[in-house]
Amino acid sequence: MSVAPLNGPRLLQITDTHLYADPDAVHAGVVPERRFRAVLAALSPWLADAQAILHSGDLVHDGTLAAYQRLHSALGALERPGRVIPGNHDDREALGSVFASGPISAARTLVVGDWTLIGLDSLQPGRVTGALADDELVALDAALAAMTTPWCLIAVHHPPVPVGTPWLDALGLEQPEPLLQRIDADPRIRAVLSGHVHTASSARRHGCRMLTTPATAAQFLAGAERFTTDPGAPGFRWLDLRADGGIDTSVVRVPMD
Ligand SMILES: [Fe+2]
């Protein structure tokens, strides 16, 4: 796919890299490191027009510092500011230590043109499902109150609405109502960006886009009743954040040999 014409500050989203300390490790029938590197290579022509990067969780699969450090180095080499949020496979402490500060970090917010990206932590240690603790909701309210831009994106690893894949929908965000109430009440929130489901999906909730993005690692079969991988290609998402609050976005798939 050729690079789309730019229509506002461009954000590039990758998700679910599932890296291991051992770069040759296999997960769900693929080598996550190899796929991640292929997606990075495909991302390269999009970088010239990109202002920011988002990684929406499951940075690593084994919780090791070595894997986080390798990812941090690779994302840093993109030379764009970015934010990372934890997924269910992440180790909050290890992720927080490696991404504590700097251009690519786990900081709460990032301003991209007329937009503020707000990251939320839905990790529940030892569980596949996600949840937003009370202090995350308090932090969200504080970030919304402090916003200096007209528009906002929320990043949360676990999708707060079903994506149409029953086994994954049973493993999404527990008790999403407080988040959804805030989305419904605040027209500045224009999109929720998630990972977790290893497949692309797009829905709307009133004026808010609800988007998931393919993993750079293994793909899951959309619509499956139970765990089923999909031989499809990994990918990433680009989003052009328009001044009028609209978003132009699409997923780019990266065919593997
Ligand atoms: Fe994942």
C-alpha cells in the first residue's frame, strides 16, 4: 500500500508485539521478533509524515527487561515521540522502569497537534481480561479536565465494546460502563484505540470511533467462537487527526514471506 496523502497530524499505532528475551522464540506459530521487524520496515515510508507513535499493549510476552529494552531501542530509533500502555501480558513494573521517561514513554498523555492522546492501564496481573481501577478513572478525569486541545483519543489495551469475536469478547474490558459513560458525555473524545484482539475492527459509538488494530505478532480469526489463529499478515494502523475532529484511518497489512 502506498503512503496515504497526509490529512492532519499522523499517528502510527502498533500493538501486541509479544516480544521475548529470546528473539527466536515462537508464539502462536510465529516468531514475534521477525514479524515486528517486518512491520517496522513497512512503517518506514510512513514515518516521514508521522508525528507520533502509539503502542497499545502486550509489548512483551515474557515480562523480561531484555525484551522491553530491545523494544524501547527499536521504538526510539523511529525518532518520534510516542506512548506505550500495558496489556495483559505485560509486567507493569518492568515496563514502567524501561519506559519511565523520554520521547517514547508510558506517560499519561501526549499532545499531537489539536489532539491529546490519553493512555489508560487496564492490566490486571494474572488475568487475561482487563479492568480500569478507580485511580485510572480519576487519572482520566484529571487528564480530560486539563486538556488544552479540542479533541482527544483514548488508548486502552482491552476494547471496551465487543468486536464480534465471541471468545475474545469474553476476555475484554470488565465493567466498561464508567469509561463508556465518560465517552458518551464528552464529545471531545473522538476515538478509542485498542489492541488485545489481534485483529482489525471498527465501530462507532455516537461520535466516537472504537478501533482495534492487528497485532504485529500472530493474528486471531475474526468471528471465531474459540481460540483460533489466522494465517493473515501482521499490520499497523495510521490515523490522520483532522482539525475538525474527524479521523482518517486505515490498517496496513505487512505480508510475510
Ligand atoms: Fe496480545
